[in-house]
Amino acid sequence: AAMVGVAQLISSEAELVSYAMSSVELNLTADPAHHFDYMADGSLGSYMEQMGQVSEHGDIAVSRLQAEGQEVALVHLPGFDIHADDGGRSTLGVTDALGNNSEHLAPLVEDALERSGVPEGTPLLLTGFSLGGLHAMNLSSKDSLSGKYSIKGVLTVGSPGRNTPMPAEFPIIHLQNAHDPVPHILGQVHQGAANRMTVQTNHTNQDISGTVAGSGHNWELNVEAVHRLEQPEVERETLSQQEQELVQELRQYLHGSAHAEVYSTQWAAVPGQDRSAFTEIRDGLERHLQESLEQALDPSTPSAGTVPSPDTGAYQEPVQQG
């Protein structure tokens, strides 16, 4: 709902979005809020399973993975947090991703990499769920980040489709569930390219509870779907040879022992602006978003029906898109 509202707002109130983004700043916690160790076994599903704990502790996870003398860095960005208030994954975070090209988050990701001791030039993978996937896509095109680190791939899960072009130097994989409305809320599909693919699964599990966007947008369900997809016989039947090679390009960096540090972020007023002005901007933005959303969902408006309902099974697109 927040993403739909932001998309509506950006198209109609660009000046308001610009003003809001110029009046706030996003800050990174000095020390990690959480850390954990794990073994990467070379599969996307295993890595995703480990990243499931990140959203409980913070907004940016930096993993340093050691394998056969080579270090790889992994940045994971979790999804929208409806309870975030002033946290980085609140409505302001959605606005930053959709209307500000992640200009607030980008320097904090670089800061987190530096604080975690990742040397410049290190191979880097960017992954994200839902809102985090939008940020990951934006970050992959940032000259500042690619100038410091060697970006090797992007993986998004359950993120809104974007038809914008992306870099061609590394694999970009979009995973989504056929029962998840979030990939469709912007009315776009991920642009296809030789290095970019969308894989749509149809996995369901009645024992997994739904989110406000339905069970198809549940992280655990998507992890199960990827585990199943990575079974050799399923992968061969589902993906073309070229697509299997793209997946393998990402998996080659997911072997070895890893240490992850999770950082929290917080929105605040820019220096010189008092708290009441910040609160007014935040609340005003959320009010405009709510109005935009209500209009989008009003059956009497011409645009109604563009926001799909969850768990309808209405998205019968091809299993994969090139």
C-alpha cells in the first residue's frame, strides 16, 4: 500500500516529494545492532534463509565471506516495515527508493561497508526483498559504489517491477511469486536483457501465514520456492541454459564462511530544522500517500483496478521472462 501511494504521489506531487527528501536525512547507527556467522553452501536458498533474520534487527546487512583465499562482500536490504515510524524502512524509505533514486540510503550502504572493514575493490553482491530490492537496483547503478567495489550481481525477491534499464556488466535476477501482488503494483515488469531475468514461481504453502500483501509476499514462502527451484531437475526444467548460467554466476560467490553485521538507520530533520517541522513533513507525506492510495482503490476512478488483490492466483505469467 505504501508503494502504491508513493507511486501515485510521485506522478502528481513531484515538488512535494522533492521538498520532503531535501528536508530530511537518514542516519546510520555507529555500531552494528546485530551480528551473526553462517556458512554459505553455494545456493541462493541457503543465503536467503540466513538473511531472514535481518529485518528483526536492522536495515542494512553486510556480510564478509571468505572462500579459498578470496573475500566477497554481500549487502542485503530487507523490505518495508509498517511499524518503522522514523526507521529507515518507513514510508520515507519507500519515497527515497521510488522518488529519490535511493540518494539517502546509498551513502549509508557505503558507510556500512567501510565500518565492516570491507576493502575497496572487493567483489560485491547486492540483494533485497520488496522495498530492499528497489534500493538494490538503484544502488547497482551508483557510480560511487561501483567505483569502490566490484559489483558482481543483483538479486531481488518480491520487488515491484521496473522497466528502467540497468547495468549490463553483471547478472540481475528477479525472483517473484505468482500469488504476490507487489511485483505488479507499479504497472511495470522488469526490463529483460541478456544479463537480466525474471523467474516467477507458483509455490504455495497453507502453513505459512500471509502478510498484508498476502502469503505470496511472505519471505519464508519465497525461500521455500527458491530451495525447490534449485533442485537440479526442477532448475533444468524451469530455466533455459542461459538462465541457468546467470544463476550460477551469482552462486559462485556464495561458498564459504561468512560474518554478517546488521546496521539500523533512522530518519531525522536536516540540521537546523526542529523536530516539529520534521514531524509535519513526515505526517504530511503519509497523509498525501493515504489519499493517493484511497483514490487508486476507489472503484469510481478510471485508474481503479490497477492494484491487484493478494492470494487471487491471478498472475499466470510465464514461469520465466527473458
